[in-house]
Amino acid sequence: MYLNGEVIIKKQTRAKKKGLKLVLIALVSLLILLTAIVLAGYLFIKKGLPTIDGELTVSGLENQVTVYRDENGVPHIEAQTERDLYIAQGYVTAQDRLFQMDLSRRQASGELSEVIGASTVDKDKFFRALGLRRAAEASYGIYSVEAQEVLNWYAEGVNAYINEAIESNSLPIEFTLAGYKPREWTAIDSLTIGKYMAYDLGGHWEGQAFRHHMAFVVPEDKLLELFPVYPEDGATVIQALKENPMDLTKSFATLDVPDEFNGSNNWVVSGDKTESGFPYLANDPHLSLATPSIWYEVHLNSPEVNVNGVIFAGIPGIILGRNEKIAWGVTNVGPDVQDLYIEKRNPENENEFLYMDKWEQATVIDEQIKVKDEETIPYKVTITRHGPIISEFAHDNRSDTALALKWTALSPSTELEAVLRFNKASNWEEFKDALTYFHTPAQNFVFADKEGNIAYRANGHIPIRKKGDSSVPVPGWTDEYEWEGFIPWEELPTVINPKEGFIATANNKIVTDDYPYHITHTWAQPYRQQRIMDVLSGNEKLSVEDMKKLQFDQYNLQAEEFVPILVGMLKEDNLREVDKNALKLLSEWDFNDNKDLGAPLIFHLWMAEIGDVIFESKVPKELNGLFEGRAQIVDEMIRKADKGEESLWIQDAGGIDKVISSAYKRTIDKITEIQGNTITKWSWGEYHAVPFNHPLSAIKPLNYLFNFAKPVPMGGSRVTVAAAGWSSTTGLVNHGGAWRTVVDLANLSKSYNVVGPGQSGHVLSNWYNDQIGPWTTGGYHTTYTESYENQKYKLLLVPGK
């Protein structure tokens, strides 16, 4: 009996061992299979990495071109002719950024749905209606022959790379995941991306649409509190709004409008105030933060030009940078260059609109929107004498009234002509002459040269109106609100070698009240500009390190102004224990938006909640993106309340004490929910972190491929010089100066730069996200335009046979 039991036990043991062995074999087999899959995937993705060393044949070249890459991935392109230089620039940029370039031209052209699907149809309809590509096509013909050649040479280089990558099955992995191949690149694609950048930098149509909607929601006296200033013909215009209702939530609720805080910092300092005795120039343009960066750094060198800086991927030349004799940078002027016109439609003919008591035939363009895996959608674009109808793109209903957009960027313009001339300019007169070709978007240009000159100019087409100030949509059936031209070029704001020894702009008000022309009433909050002015106006000699430190400065002047006011308005006897402890943290704050502190978290969320408490009952969430100037409006309401002048909005919300108290408690509840009850562990950076999202990372699990690094805690805010805007829903940083540069004119062969997150769009590249660390800590790399030939990577591009 026991013997039989032992036999049974031995059999069971053998069976278990055999079972374990089978499981082990299965696990090992699975591991091998997974390893093989991962390895195959890795090798497939790796095929898309650009060749950066050795020799490649590139069709179109007439001579050999040498491309050196420095340790930060910046290409230094040396060519014997301009033709070869721009072919090589197109080729090399496509090596690093082809998928980004393709998405950019598709977005601006309204062609995303062809490769993404039905989710982007409304976006495509909007951009087809807007007509950036039509404007680009109209612009090409007014460029010089020389500029047209550059555009076509660049396209030739891009196409050489596209053809090579398709033939060798080495397109970037994004194309495989999206299931398509890029079509041929054209000069119009480059110009269309340029027009999109004008759109991204805006012109205030969103605020006009928002105030139009609010005219039907609140009484006139409350509506006027949402205006930057009361319009001169306010009563007439507001009456016109009320007589022509439109449900704008149908169209604009799903539209991604440009970030209101798109702007920048720039400054130039005279050699009288610098340690080197030569001017300094600093610039950090504020746009969306993503992977890859919106900016691409490159050095172009030929007998005709030697220039380094950045450009948008897909466009030739250098838009911001320095050559052997000058340096320049920009910020956004933000003028009123867009007007919405209320158009009255003929009830008997939907394509006719009233003008001066007559029905005028609009231009109708038949568009075909291709949609991935679905039927092509026929779509009609209607263009009145004022511009395209943009209020009906998201629905098929044609109402009695519609909004048409008149905008400087929809006219033919020659910005690339200006860019190519910037690159070769050697002094202020040549640079200023180049500015005559730069029409849109209007920019604040700062300039410095080796001779010690510093200069500034607000440049671009800024309309002169017969009537109105671009604060609300205006009647389109009369000629009362037409444009009469643009501010004369010779009268645009200009400063040369000021006695202060520096010039700075940060999207602030750039003219005094006696300036004879209207630019805008909607300027950025003044805090960044004031902080820059405070630092630069000191008596001590400034160093290059001071410039870098200022670009990363996180001192919050808004908090310095409002924390004492807000704390003074809180009634402590109504506060909970957690509220009192948080208030103590805020009261001891030094007003630096340091990522490790809890006080900035309290302040910024509190200011946001104050706006929510005031507006949430009347402003639909769908239109929050159109609420232009909300931050400035809230600031002014608090200032007035502090002086005893309470806003109607605040009165209706229960009075200032209730608004401040309610917003504060909501803020503390929100922070407690996301970061716990231990106040000493609260951290601005834990909430305010930068992910540099890749466009495909929104599709899970692709986020693990393209955004494998965790979001990095970031200091600063929208109102600090170190600009870092964030999503109001997630807290993630999505906006700021992806490119920062500092130039000492004592030595124009080098500059100090950072491009967040990195140079390359290829996930396996060493330069994919290597600059996140420097970008989030105020670091820089040095880019040289001399003595770089000993770089590790050297690629020879040779002519095809």
C-alpha cells in the first residue's frame, strides 16, 4: 500500500516536473518571440534614422555638399552654390523632420482627414474655408525669380529624400503607423506652412466672435466689461450684433484656436551696458511645445551666405538668427489684422450677400475632402467681398447671416523674400529694406550689428479702418467699416540706438496714446515686459550669463501685485484648518514660480478659479477658447474691487468677498485631491510639468513609444520671463519658448541656444529629446559657425549621375 503510494507520488512529481518544464519552455518561447518582435520592431524603426556619416548621392546637386553635425545634432551645411545649399537644406531637414513637415502642410491645407480619418473633418473644413493654401498659391507669383528658385531648390531636396526613403523602405515609422506615404513636396507647401504660422500668431477674430455671442447672453453693461475698451461706435455696433443672431457654438465649439499667449520675449542691449563692450541680443519665441520642436536649428554656409539660427521645418532659409555681421529676433506685435463682417444672405440665393443695397454674388469653391476609409466629402467654400465665410464650416445649415473673415494673411505676401534678405543683410539699412517684404504676421523685430548699433521696428501690414476698432464683428452690408489701407511703412514704430541703452519687447503695448494709428487694444499682461525692463535698466555691466539667467527668470510680478490683495480679502474666521495652513504658505512666498514650491500652485489655480467663479454661469465651456483677454479682465476686476469699484459680474457672483473665498476653497480642494493633505509636499512642478507630446502619442499605446520619458517638472508660468503656459485641465505645460538664443556681437561666430526637446523627429535618434534637461533648467549649447570641421559626423552629399 505504501509502496503503491510512493509510486503514485513519484508519478505525480514527474508529472509536475514535466508540467513545469512545459511551462518553462512556453515562457522561454514566448520571451524569445517577444524579443524577436521587439528586435524586429527596433530594426524597422532604426531604418528610418537618417544617414549622418559617409556619403550619399542626392539628385539635383551640381557639386559636392558637406554636412557636418555637431554634438547637439545641428547640421552645418557647406555648399559651393546657393542652388546646392538649398537643395541640401531641404534634404537634411526632411531627414530629421519629414513626418512633422507632412503633417504641417496637411493641417494648414485642410488635408488631415485623408490620413487620419473622420475625427479631423471639421478641422479640415475650417482650414479649407480659411484658405491658407489659396493664399500661398496667390503669393508665389509675386515672389522674385530668385526666391522662387530657392523654394523650388528646397522642394527638390525634400523630394530627393522622399524618393530615397520610399525606395529603401526607410520612411519614418510614423508613416507606417498612419498607413500612408508622403506625396511630392512643392514650393506651395513651404509657403502654406508660412501662412499657418501667421494663423498661429493670430489677429483677434476669436475675441470678436466671443463678444458677439455674449451680446445675446448678458445685458449691455455687463457685455462692455468684456471689451478691451469701449468702442467708439459701441451702441451702433452692439445693436447690429443683436439684430443678427448666430449660434456660434455650432461652429466654434470644436475648433482648436491658437493659444492666446502665443508671443515671445526679445531684447537688445547696447555695448555701453555690456561686459564685452558690444551689443547683446536675446530672443525666445513662445509657441506650442511638442515633439519634435516647432523650430529647427541649422547653419547654412555658401559663398553668398553664412547664417545660423532656426526656421520652421518645411521652409528654406533662417528666420531668426545671426550671420557674420548682424543678429535679429522677433516677438509678436499682436495687432488687429482680422475683422469679422456680419454678412446678410439673400433668402432666395444662398450665394448672394447684401452690399450697398444690392445683392452681390459670392465666389463659391468646390472642395473635395478625402477621408481615410470613408467616402470623400464634397464641401463648398463661400467667399464674400470681405473674405471667406468661417461661421458655417461645422454644419450644413445656411442661415440668414454669416461671419466672413477679412485678414491680411489671406492676401498675397512675401515673407520668405524678407527672410532670404535678412540672411544676407550686413547693416540696419539693408535689414530694414528687407522688412519691406515682410507683411504678415506683424512682428516686433530687434536688431544688433558688429558696429554697435541696436534697433527695433514693429513691422507688417496693419489695417487703417474707416470706422471701428476690431473689437466686435461689424456690418458687412455697408462700406462704413471697410479698410482704407495700411499704416504707412515709414510711420511704423521704430527705435534706433535709444539713450536707455536697451530695447525690449514682450507682446506689450508698444506705442503711447498719442500714436496716430490704431494697432490693438489687446496687449499681453505687462508682467514679463516689466521684469525684463527692471533687470536691464540697472547700472551694473551685464554679462552673457545675465542674459541667460533673465531668459529663465521665474519671478512673478503678477503674484507680487495680487497676493497681498487676495490675502487681505479673505476672512480667516471662515477658513478651514487646511485653508489657513495653505494661506501661511502663500504669505511666506518670495513670488518665484519655483517648481519645488507649493505657493505658485496655490496662486495660479486660485487666479483661474476666480475667473471660473465669475464667468462659469454665463460663459459656455465650448467657447472658453474664444474668450480673449480673460486674464487681463480678471486682473482689472480685482484691481477695481480693491479700490471699492465692484464689477457687475462680481456683484452678480455674490460680491468680491464671496468670489475670493469661494475660489480659494475650491482651489485648496482641488490641490488636496491631486497632491494630498500634506501641504509641505505640494509642488508647482508636480502639476506644472512638460511632456513635449508627439502628435501620435494621443493614440495609446503609441504614447509609450513616442513619449517614453515622464513629463519633467517645470518652473515659470504665463506671466514670468521664463514663459511656460499650461493646460487648464491637466496642468501639463504646452506652451513656451522652445527656442532660446543669446548672441554676444563681440563674437558672431558663436551663439548660445537651446531647442526643446531636441533637433530630431526620429524616436531612436540621440537628438530626439536630449535638450529637455537643458531646456527645463536654463541650460544652453554653443553653436559655432567657424572651426566645426572636426565634428564627429561628416556626410558628403554628391551629385547623382
